[in-house]
Amino acid sequence: QLQVVESGGGLVQPGGSLRLACAGSGDTLDRYAVAWFRQAPGKEREAFSCISMSGEGSLYSNSVKGRFPIFKNNSDNTAYLQMNSVENEATAVYYCAAGQMISYHICRMGPYDYRHWGRGTQVTVSS
């Protein structure tokens, strides 16, 4: 049974960078698509990025496109989210989730597409 654990959250200044990690155990992440969700205070959880099982396909919401690249490293069974030029509105709990897709090269950003969820890591953007 796959388990995923997030790490790398913390305090970051506006305009700064942070890298989040989603480490898999119990199975290999190359058999799963991985998505990142976040939930800001008082708001619903939202998906903003995903990467396919192969690592060759990805999707981004308009709010993070071009700033938060997602990638996988099969050698350490971890998916990463590189957060660049973070803004105050990025303050949230960040969750990674893994799920198997019909195609090896696509991913989706619906929460029901993902079966395996981490407990989240807090990211706070503040000067």
C-alpha cells in the first residue's frame, strides 16, 4: 500500500522560493500520478498541479503556471514542487496525493482521482 508524506514547508518571504517534497513508501511513485493541492485558511482545498505516472505530462492552474514546476525523481521515489516567486496568497497547507490513471502520460486535478493522501505541510508566506 502506497503512503505519501509531505515535507519542506515552512516560513518564506514574499518573492522567495521553497521546495516541497512528496516521498512515497510501500510502492514506487512511477506507478502513480501525483498532484499537489492546497487549502488556505477559510477556503476550500484546491488542486493546482499534477504530474503523470511517466513524469512526462503535467498540468498547472493559472495561479501557479510558470512559477511552481512539479517533477519526479524516481531514484529517491519522491515528487517535488518547486515554489518560486511565492506570493502572500500562497499561505496554505499543502497536500500531495497519488493515484493511478488510465494513461501513463496524463494526470488530472480532481480530488477523486487520487486515493493516497499525505497529511499536509504548512507553508506560510510572510515578511
